[in-house]
Amino acid sequence: MKKRQATVRRRTGETNIGLTLNLDGKGRASVKTGIPFFDHMLNLFAKHSAMDLQLRCQGDLEVDAHHTVEDCGLVLGTAFAQALGDKRGIRRYGTGFDLRNPLTGEAYVPMDECLARCVVDFSGRPYLVWRGLDKASHKKITPQEKTQDASSAFRFGLAREFFQAFANEARCNLHLELLYGEEPHHVVEAIFKAFARAVDIACQQDTRISGILPSTKGKL
């Protein structure tokens, strides 16, 4: 079987990023973006998608975290597009169910009081649906929140920019929703874990359609 891997480098006046992705990995990760909380999210993404991820980013964090987070999403999305190739034989849809056992691999992920949902379609058409967090996406951070912990400083809007960038470059439909929850760390972690589980399912190869494109159009 052809290795589904990609290495992507991107350098601009705002960020310098190198990334290596293996879709058929073991969940190993080595991530350094200069934003420890973001590193934690990307590490758990690799773990729960069972993909190997190496990422190094030097960004203009003296400005803010926006460029670093968004550009990492762009590079990860590009790597997915390259590693998936023509997408022959993949399940394509990440509804979160494993056909061998519909009780496992669900893309609804709980994190204490939070519940997040993710569904993805590697359709070739980029589109992000982001629900349940609009009121908090660009909420002004109070001085107390800035010193509370790193997850409070990592605005929900930053997570949205990451996923929008990913969807654009991976050329996928990506639906993310917070069904309920409040604690900032739990909210973002539940979303990243749901994303990981859905992407894992969508990228898996289905032996029933080996070598066949999962589309009636003949192209994705």
C-alpha cells in the first residue's frame, strides 16, 4: 500500500512552518508552535486520530497568536490534501462511526460538562460550519482571564481560524458544534478531539472500494 504521507514547508513574513504528516500512523506527535496550549491541542489531535504529526512553527507571537494558529491550520490542511492524493478507496465521510462497531468511534466527544460534535467530508469543496460558539468567538478577554490560564487566553475565535484554514486547504466540508459546555479548556479540547475522531474515520481506507473513487462525479 502506498504510504500516505506529506511534508509541507511554508515561510512568510509572519510564520516559518515545517510539518510532516503520516495518515497511517500510531498517534505520535512532536509539536512546537510557541503556544503551549495550542501544542497540547495538536498533540491530542494526533493521538486521537492515530496519525503521526511533526510540526515546528516560528511565528510573530510578539504581535499575537493569530498568524501562528491560522497558518498551522493552512499547512496541516495542505498536508492532508497531499497525503490523501486522489482519495481513491477512502471512506470520505467522517460521521464518526466505525462500520465494524457502530458503538465506537463516534464523533460526539464529551469533556466533563462539555459535549462537542464533528462531521467531515473530504469532498473537494471547502466549507466550515461553526455552531455553538459564535457569541464567545471574539469575546474581549478581561485582565483576570488573561492571567487565569492559557486556555482562557486562547480565544475560541482562534480555534475557528485554525479550522477555517484547515478546511480551505484540505478542501473539505467541516462541521463543528459545541452542543453545551462552558469551561474554556474543556470546550476547545472537546472540539479538537471530536475533529480528530471524525477525520480518522473519513481518512480510513475501505477495502470494499479499494482503488475506487467515492464519488459519482468521478472526481473529488
